[in-house]
Amino acid sequence: MMRHRLLFLLPVLAFLALAVWFWLGLAPGRDPSLVPTVMIDKEVPSFDLPPLIAGKPGLKSADLKGRLTLINFFASWCVPCRAEHPLLLDLAKDNRIQIDGIAWKNRPEDAAGFLVDLGDPYTLAVADQNGRTGIDFGVYGVPESYLIDKEGRIRYRQVGPFTEDDIQKKLMPLIAELSK
Amino acid sequence: MSFAGRLLPGMLLALLLSGTAFAVEPSEMLKDPALEARARAISRELRCLVCQNQSIDDSNADLAHDLRMIVRERLSAGDSDAQVKAYLVARYGDFVLLDPPFEAKTLILWLGPALVLLLGAGGIYAAVRRRPAAAARETPLTEAERQRLAEITAEDDAKPDQPVGRRG
């Protein structure tokens, strides 16, 4: 008889388990539309991109070896990029890291104009006009940023604009660790 | 004729005439119809990363256009269907596949519904099987009970004016 009574509890337990699962799904920090990256700890995809402004140096994947780089995919048409921009300008003062900008699916002259208007945090600013390099990284919107270690491996990806919090809590500890 | 009566045939006609909307532009299509058909079939199974519940075949997003072009480029270069999908999975992960792959970590997803169905069927089977057993457990009336029953029915027969069904 006791065994039967426990059996009746089973649906209740199953319901509770589901309820907890769904409740966790509603956690405030969780973004269900976030596409998880498969690029962490992988070698940076190979690319060779022309500069935004003719005469300046371009950027290719082999250049990333031996330095800690934050690659920031941006575009002049991207509103959240404008929100993120002052934080990047701040971060550019940190000499442990080099920030390079890739203008994703953006006319080079528009992207260059964006940097004239808002300031230029990038050591190198290059154009990925057809977006293929971004797609090779797994970019699905801008801004998106990738931290590349000295061996040329992707160590961190940021989807959407950096916040002060992201930089302090996620990026800075990694920069400290990887710049050793 | 009522308003709805006039509207209904028109609505039905519109339903019949409208095909499924798709986003592929004529300029994107491959010349080879067999290759284009394969491209369409693959595109329908790939998720648009921007509007995530649409396939890249349905989506008008700019990125979906780029991915459609990549699918067609890979096919023209001689890739198999599986290779084309692997190319995008390498960049965007399994998320890009509208049908998640059948593997260890997706076992519950694929087999879960069948498992629940089996559990339910098992439960019903067990319940049905127990029922005749429960009937068999009923013990017959004892001699004393039988006599008491006879007395009660005899009492009722002695009072025919008592309305039936309203005792107690």
C-alpha cells in the first residue's frame, strides 16, 4: 500500500522538476536567442582584409600571433556599436591589448566616417565588406568581439555591445591572465 | 448575403492562390535546376541566426541571404549536402541546424516523447490488469449478512406504500 502511495507522488514530482527547469529558463540574465559559439579555443579563421582607408595597413590572421588582440566587428549602421564605442576608446588606453576593428558588411568610407565622428579606438581598422570573414568567425550581428591570445586562438567572444560590467568581470581577468 | 458570407469565398480563394512564401531571389538561383533544388532543400534545414525561427530559405535577413549564397557556392564547388551543412556547423554550431542531430546529448530530446508514451501505456496496462484482480478479492457475504439482507428486503415488501427510492 505504501508503495502505491509513492507512485501517486510521481506526477507531482515530475511537475516540480519541470517547473524548476522552466523557472531557470526565465532567469533574468539569460538570453534564449544567444547563439553559443563553437570557436572558443580554436585557431582564428584565416583572413586577409584591406584597410578602411587606402594606404594604411590591412590585417591578416597571421598578424595576430605574438600579441593579445581584441577584434571588434562593428558597422556604421549599427546602433549598439555607438553605445559600446566609448568603452572601447577607454579600453584602447590599456597597452596590454591591441584593439583591431573589422567593419562588417559596411562600406569602407561609411565605417571610416563613423570613426572620424566618434573617435578611433582601433590600432588597425579593416573592411569585411561582403561579411565572409565575420561568417567564418560565427558572427551573426554587430557588435561582436573576439579576444585572441598570443598563439592566435580565440579565447572569449562577446555578443552585442560590451557593458562596463562585461569588461570588468569577464574581459579584464582574461586580459590579466593572457598578457602574462 | 451576409458580410461574412461574401468575405468567406474571397478568403478561401486567397488561401488557395497563395503559395508558401520564400525569400530566395531570382538572382540568387543557380542555373542548374538539380543543384538549385538541392540548395533549396538544404536551405530549408538551416536556421537563420538573425530571425531564429525561420530557415534561411524563408528569411529576408541580410545574413540569411549571405548563407544562401554560401550554400550555393559550396554546392557549385562540388560539396555534398552533408559537407555544406558541416561547413556552416563549423562556424555556427549545431544551432544552425533546424533539426538537432541525433547524438548522446540530444537523446532525451529525440527519445523523450516516445519514452513518455511508453510510460503512459505501461501505466494504463498495469491499471487495467489490476482491475479483475480487485473484483476477485471481493469476499462473498457471510451467512449473517445474507440473513440481515433478507430481513431488510422483507421489511420493504411489507410496506408497499413507501415511495421507492426516497428512503433514509
